[in-house]
Amino acid sequence: MSTENGLREIRRRRTRRALLDAALAELAERSLGSLGLREVTRAAGVAPTAFYRHFRGMDELGTVLVEEALASLHATVREILAATGDAARRGEAVVRLISELVRDRPAHVRFLVRERHGGVPAVRDAIAAQLDVFADEIGVALGSDPVSAGWSPDDVTMLSRLLVDHMFMTASAFLTASLRGEDWSAATGTALAQLRLIHLGRMHWAK
């Protein structure tokens, strides 16, 4: 790659990043459906026409934000599930992972929480697709546990989706605590207690 092409690629990446960061900042108090392209480009300091060199529309920008927030977590979740079959240790590791996500990417988490049931179908679908992958990965691990011996695939799926919903709920709880300036110990304790309750129910689930 020539020096000129290299510099052009650097500028392209910076502009793309500026658009994503500007959108996240604008989405702090509003939904994606209410945010206009010109508002994003103005906040990013670029011309409106530059937007289309990076995204086809606001819905595509939103799906990229979803990927940024969640796609990189799949490998970590698989590692946690593979590392131990102990429910308590798994739960602690997952809650710790979620807390790190909220600390590192609070704007992304806020965006996900708001848009999971928001008004932009492409973004709703992107979030749902990512959560489906998490559910499938968790289901594979749970299905191989002795505790799940004899469970139907539907029951394993029900449990895995319950755990994914719990992950999302825990992220929302951490975010709320952060916005209120509260210590996270209460949210952590509640999340772990809920996981223990789910595990107890799993141990006694009628097969």
C-alpha cells in the first residue's frame, strides 16, 4: 500500500470512528429512531455526504454498534463455559464479565438496553441475533452437564434463554447503579443470588 493510500485509509477509519462515537454520544438520552443523520455528522464534524461512504443509513450504523458491543464477547463466554462445570464459579465469572462490559462500554450498554425493544427493526434483529448465539452457546454447555441429563432440547433452550435474559438484566442493573453513582455490590449480590435460584430450580426441574 502506498503512503498516500495508507493515509487515506487512516482518515477513513478515523471518520468512521468519529461517526460511531458521535452517534453513541447523541444516543445517551434518546433512541436511535429519533436521531437524524445530519445530527450525527454535525456532532462528528463531517459533511452529511461523508456518512454514506461508511454506512448505508442509520440502521446500519446501529447494527455496527451492536456488533461492537457484543460480538467480541462470544469467545470469552465460551471459555467461561468450558473452564468449569461448577455453577457458582460460572456465575461469578459471567457476572464479572458483564460488569467489565458496563465499565468499559457504558454507552454501548445503554444503547443495547434501549434498542433491544426499540423502533429500528434492523437493530432489534441484530441484538436478537447476538443474544440467540449466546443462548445457543450456553445451551450446548448446559446440555452436556450431568444435571441436564434427560432434559428435552426445548427445556435446555428455555434455560439458556433465561440465562441470557438474566445477563441482559444484570447489565442494565449495573448501568443503572453507575448512573446513580451507587456502589455495584448490591447489584452484584442480587445477580449472583438470582443465578443461585435459577440453579436450584434447575436441580429440581421435573424431567
